[in-house]
Amino acid sequence: MTAQDIQTHNQPTPLGCDPADLAWVENTVKQAGTSFAAGMKILPPMRRYGMFAIYAFCRVVDDIADGNAPLAERTQALDEWHARIARLYGPQSAPQPEPLERVLLATINFFALRQADFTAVIDGMMMDTQSAIVAPDEATLDLYCDRVASAVGRLSVRIFGECSDNGDKVAYHLGRALQLTNILRDIPEDAARGRLYLPSDLLERFYVPRDAVKALDAPGLEACAGFWPPARRIISASRLSP
């Protein structure tokens, strides 16, 4: 995708952004190699590029959290993103220096997105960065899911056009359902990073060790994952959300 592909004749560009900036966020999405870009094609341009901006933001901060840089550098980079987001909600006297920030600013203003939701996403990445999450209690796991998944949902539903409490309820349930599904799917991949997101009380019940690598060979792991009541309840609730 190039700026020339986006700019057509004298028509205004989506969100009033520079075509080169829109091309940057779209290319970031496509380079991730997921089906997200294709799925967003059904949206009108304004909403599509708004979602591209949210995805690109999440991709950038997630890459920081999962990167190989020393802890201090990753923490500093995420702290810088806290400051960048704060600037987007502050006085707009100076131009934003990066394409992503410029498209995010336009998206925030057009769809009235909340700063707290961006902050929550970064805080969720901080949870992964500061120490590997292993066998958390239910409250810690729920907070993590809210930050890395439901907060993204709260941003997304507003871009989709749903700003009511019902939209936040959908984000709450569907975000958690998707994140818990990811946790169950990615147990081996997370173990390679020293992470084990299954809650401690569930591991204890099925005699699964609280060690990310040793848990992979535990006879009770499959039963543990299949029995997880909160996952089943939340996934069921997500199907019933308005």
C-alpha cells in the first residue's frame, strides 16, 4: 500500500490524514501476517483506518513487551508510550512526530476514544514485561485480560459506532473470552517465554506444577484446561452479549 493508492483525485482522505501516514499504518497491519487486514476491508474507510491505527499501536507495544531487549530498555520504551499517549490528549500546539501518532490523534478525535483504554493496554504490556506471569491468582489474571484484551475492545466498539454501556459490556465479555481462548491455545508458546497464565488454584486442583515448562508434561494439564470454569462461563457470556 502506497500513499498514491490512498489518495484519489481531489477526494479527502480518511480521517483527514496524510496518505503516507495512512499507508504506514495499513502496511504495519499487513506485515503482521494475520487475517485482520482482510477482515477490516468490510468497514468504511474512516472506521477501517481507525482500526488499523489501533492494531498498529497494539502491535508496536506488544513487540516491545515480547522483545529481546534488556528489561530496562523495554520498560523505558513502554513508559515513553505512556508519555506519547498523554501528549495526544494534551494541548495540540506541536505536530506529532511519527505517522502512527498522527493517525492515532485523528482517530482519537474523530471517534472520541478514551485515554484510559490506551493506558490500560500499555499497563497490560508492562505486566508481561516486569516479570513472567506464572500461575496468577484469578484477580491478577482478570486484570491482565482486561488490560490486554477488553481495553482493546473498548477502543474498537467506539470505532464501530457503539459508544453506549452495551458496547462496553460486549468489550468486557468478548475481550476476556478471546484472551482466555488465546491462553489455552498458546500454552506451549507461552511456556517457551517462561509464562503460564492458567490460575494457581486450578493448577493445584489438577496437580499441575507451577512451572511453565514442567506443566507441559503434566498428566493433568489437559483436564485442567478443559475444566477451567471461568473460561467456559466467560466464553458463554460473550455469545449472549447484546
